[in-house]
Amino acid sequence: MTHRALAVPDGLAGERLDAALSRLLGLSRTKAAELVASGGVLVDGAAPAKSDRLTPGSWLDVTLPEPEQSAQVAPAVVDDLRIVHDDDDIVVVDKPVGVAAHPSPGWSGPTVVGHLVGAGFGVSTSGVAERQGVVHRLDAGTSGLMVVAKSERAYTHLKRAFKERTVDKVYHALVQGHPDPFSGTVDAPIARHPRHDYKFAVVAGGREAVTHYDTIEAHRFATLLEIHLETGRTHQIRVHMSALHHPCVGDRTYGADPTLAQRVGLNRQWLHAMRLGFEHPTSRSPVEFTSTYPDDLAAALEAVRELQ
């Protein structure tokens, strides 16, 4: 068991307890709720509910269980994971589909962290054990660029950069139909879906989420978009495109047409992290990395172009 005692910072005033624990301790929202339900959390000496709102200066006492064996990092090299850049502070990878960012309960597949450990890369020791060095994530079903911190300096610098929204995160998404207008901004809060715990939704009172999009190509059944993320919520692009009634092609979780996905030979959402730019933690110079479409997305896009 690990014991943590800390005061509620001003920035978490009014936040739900489970959401605040998630942010403070690097836990998933589900794990934070389970910790509260098990009696592992006290607020000012009293047992709270997960939905209690926090007051600045209140005292949190948290007893964390030892990490489950399944959450530990198992070294496992991923053959088609490409190293885009490597230096003393950061490693940038081009993540293939079917690879999670880090180990988590319920996920038994390969991970970026597991690949780096297996390939002999040293990463920052900051963060909870199974997420050390991870400063942002991509869904297992989304391919593209991720940066992982190797030094403690890089971890601190990059976490701040993502929080302050100074990182340039650019995605390409093939969505069903034709968004109107062709370019726009979706500013809609996101929270866990009220009925389905495995996905997220636009929910009043959720966390702020802002997505900017521009049309690259428009075809009969689908539109290729360039998307800039201002925030970085879980499933943000997928949720916002679905809310516009233009889900990513192949994204059945968020309402995509399975017939169209089958016609273009796609077995996952058409979504790829194309470009990642930020200030290097040591040189303070701007750096930018790019990726090309993996074979399955390239083939599906070509099929969409040819559909009549």
C-alpha cells in the first residue's frame, strides 16, 4: 500500500472527487471511482462519495493499493512501430493501430511503453508506474505520432506544454458525409457517456473540448478533414465528429455506417495523428514531426475516391 496526503489545489475547486483524483494521481476515472468506493480516500477525515465536489484547501488522504500485475509494463517489441526521432530527452514514435499508449486494466495487447522498454529505451520515471514518460495518448485504434519523455526535465516541460495548449496536434480524419460548413470549430464539453461507460459523449458540465477542422477533399460518401486539437480529451475527435452526425468512417463505436466501412475495406476508425509540433525541452527550439498514412487508411481513402 502507498499513502498520499495532499491539499486540494485552487485549480480543482468545484471538481468532482473522482475527476480530481484522476488528474492528481494519474489514475483512470474508473479506477479513481473504485478507490473512493473501496474506502481508500478520505476528505478532511470523512469518507466521501465519488461525486462530491472539492473545496480548495480540503485535505485528501489517499491509500493506493499496490499496482495489479496486469498493469505492469511487460517488455514487448512491436515490429511495425517506427522510431521517428530519438535524443537524450524525447523519443517520438509512429504508432500503428492495435497498440495502446501504456498498459491498463483490461488491455492485454502491445503498448508503446512496452515497446520502448523491450527495445532498450530509457524513459522518464515520472508518472505512475505503467505510464512513466507518457505525456499524451492515442487510442489503440488510432495510428500516428506520439512523443514520450526520456528525461525528468522533458516530462515536466512537455506536460506543461500540453496543459497550456502550446503543442500543435494535427490529425487527418475521413468522416462520413459532408460537414457544413466545410471549415469550422466544435466547442462542446466532453464527459463519459451517461449510459455506456466504454465511450464518451458531449455532456453539459463535461470538460472543455475544442476541435478545429478544415476540408481537404470532399467525395460522394465521405470527406477528408484536417483537424487541429486545441484540447486533448479522450476520444475527442471521434466524439465531436459523431456529434456533428459525421462520424469517422469505420468508427462503429460512435455511429459509423458498417456498410461503408466494409465497402472500403476498413476495420477501424479512419483517424491518423499526422503532425506533432512543440518546443524542445532542452534547446527550446521548435521541432515538428510528420507521418504518412498507414496502408489500411491509404487503401480506404483511395476506395472512397473511386466510389460512385
